[in-house]
Amino acid sequence: MNFLGVGYQEIVLVMVLMLIFVGPERMPQVAYQIGRAVRTMQKYARAVRDEFSEEIGYIEEQVKTVRGEVETTRASLRDQQASFQADLNQIAPAPLSELMGTSGMSLSNSLSIDGAMPEASTSSDSNPPATSEGDTQPAPETPRTPGPTLVF
């Protein structure tokens, strides 16, 4: 038997000390008061536990509602993105292909999904500069900076 981390030996010791200090005539009254105090503490503990349970239930309900709204909004945004992308693909390729056709670049080189700047190759890049000793060194690469990306 274990009550609040106290074994039966400790309970017997407390009872004996209580009998010595309180006396046999007042022992029932003190036991009654201790029992009533324990019941009151249990009642308060139950009330606090129930209140926390209600609040946690309410918060979980709100979280489920917000998650549902987020998923609905996310699906709506994906649909709109697909619609905008389809419209862009219908509208943009014709004028861009006319513009890119004259410069020699292909449409796939000029547009990229992640928004990065396109890489154009020129004839000077294919011939690296010669050093004073006649050796050729590769041209330094220019770093690509990614443009803005949308993640859903």
C-alpha cells in the first residue's frame, strides 16, 4: 500500500505520534477534519483537471478547424496556381518565341521554373582566354542567384 509516496509503516508511525500528541479523546475529531480536508483537496484537484480537460478539448477543436481551413486554402491556391500557369503557358510562348527566335536562344533557356536567371552562351565563352604562356584557362563562372520561388 502506497499513499502519496508514503508506505504503511510511515502511516502507522504518524498515527502513533498523533495518538501521543493529540490524545485518545480528540483523535476522532482530528481524523474527521483530516479526512474532510483530503476530500476537499480531491474535489479541487478534480475541478482543475476537468477544467484543463475542457480547455484542451476546446483548443484541439480549434486546431482541427484551423487545419481544415488551411488545407482548403492551400488546395484553392494550388488550383489558382495551376490555372494561372495554364493561362501563362497559353499566352506567353507565342510572343517570347518570336523574340527569342531572333536572338538564337531557345524558349527553354529563357524561362525557368525556379525563377533563376537564364544562362546564355556566347561565342566568347567557348574560347577561354589564353595566358601569357599559351595555356588556356576556363572562364570564371558567374554565380546564379535564384529568383523568388513560391512554395505551397
